[in-house]
Amino acid sequence: MFSIIYSEEFLKHNTGTFHPESPQRLIAIVDALKKAPWSAQLTWLSPTPTKERNTLSYLKAVHLPKYVQQVEAIATQGGGRIDADTIVSPYSYDVSLLAVSAWLDGIDQVITNQQPAFVLARPPGHHAKADRGMGFCLFSNAAIAAHYALQQPKIKKVAILDWDVHHGNGTEAIVQDNPNIIYCSLHQSPAYPGTGKRSDRGFYNNVLNIPLAPGSTLKEYQQAFEVNVLSFIENFKPDLLIVSAGYDANLADPLAEMALLPEDYGVLTKYCLKITRSILFGLEGGYDLETLAKSVLATVRECL
């Protein structure tokens, strides 16, 4: 069985009518998964309530308490913006905390079963820095999950692979000074947020950035995996792999200029499964609803 951690509470993060990071993203994915011919092999889990898990303590281990309080205050006062495109609605603080809890549950599932799992949560997280949110992201889900994983028995090293079309500047900034975490990103360059240079290697040579030109296809991604990504992660010998699974490198995606097709994400997933089956996939970007849903299907199908 394949665990999916999801809650309809995630639909309550209201970004407004025309915002690309909309609740419809999750609705499209859930609908496609429930109609898939192999849907009986999926186990749907609700995230642990945040107070029960003490999620806030894990959040504050990564984010400055002052910033966490700022997000809570904006939500409590009826909502607002962190920046031009990063929205905080009245429910966003609670929903974001539950999203973190879902990622932590995902880590627990992967450790217990030594099989892949998928967190279907929003808002996404990989642009959120310790002291501020940006790029649709409020809290750094993957980085928080990596730090949490290292607190579990038998987990000494964690790898994060970020295949979202945008560089995960927040994740990198948070984990680059931890020798027990490596971060690898394949991303379009030039593109938002303008970070992720090949020359940025982290404090312990624990960062690998692979900027790819607009228009890159599966061929360029495969070359990157075979020449750089696999050796970087395998040589580190991680006990667990976290994939920041953004699906916005699709040809149809409105926010980038890459040329992947939904089935190509099955190929990328195969590469990950060569490294380990202890993988947590967590949703990041992907804004064309049809290709987003098909891409998640391709990832899950490969794991079954």
C-alpha cells in the first residue's frame, strides 16, 4: 500500500480568485488519484492535529519565532500579504501548521514502512526562508521535515531533491549549514527567484545546484541525473530522501518555460527509487491543473 497524507483543511488556504496557487490544485490531484485504476492500492491518511503533535516546536526549530508570530498575526487580523504574491488568509496560519504536520507524518510513514509516501498539502514551502515567506510559500516544509527526520532513531543523514522548476532558495538557505543534510536542485535558469547558482555549494559541499536552460526536455533532465544527481546523492548514503515535488517544469505550465511531459515525472521517480525506497514526496509547485494531476499520477504509479 502507498500512503497519501491529505486533508480537505488544505483547501482553506484562500489565495484569491486569480492566484495560480489555488485549492483547485489539490482538488484536481485527489480526483485523478481516486479515479486511477490502481486507486485501491492507496491508503489515505489525515494529518496529525498540530497541538497533538506539538508541530509549532518543530516549526520554530527552523523559523524565527518572530516570523511565525507575524504570520499568525496577519491571519488573526483577517489576512494580508507577506509580499505581492504570497497571501495569508484568515485560515492560512492554521492550514500551514497542519501542512507541516502532514510532512512530519509523511516522514514517520516512510521510516516505519521503508516505502515511499506522498504529502498532498498546501501552501508549498521551498521558497520560505527562516525569517520570511515568499513565492507562495509560508513555512519551509521540506527543511522542517529534514530536521525532524534527523531526530528519529536510525536516521543520521537526509537528502533533499528539489525538482520544482524554481530553485528552492528557502530550503537551501536553511539546510546549507547542516553537514547531515544535502540539497540538490534542478531548476530553470534564468527564472524566479534568481538564486541557485552552480557555484553555490553549501558550507560542507552539501549543495548541488543544476540550473537548466528554458526549453529543457526530459533528455536534459536525464543527463543531469545520470552525470550529477545520482552520484551526489548516492555518495552521501542518505537514510531517507525527501523530494520537493513541484510539477511546474511541464510544457503546459503557465509560470515557467520548461518542456517536460507528465509521464516524464515517472522517469524522474524511477531514478529516485534507484537510490532508495525510503522517499517522502511532498507537493510544491505545478499550476496547470491537468498536467499537474497527470504528473502526480506518474510519480505514484512508479512507486507502486
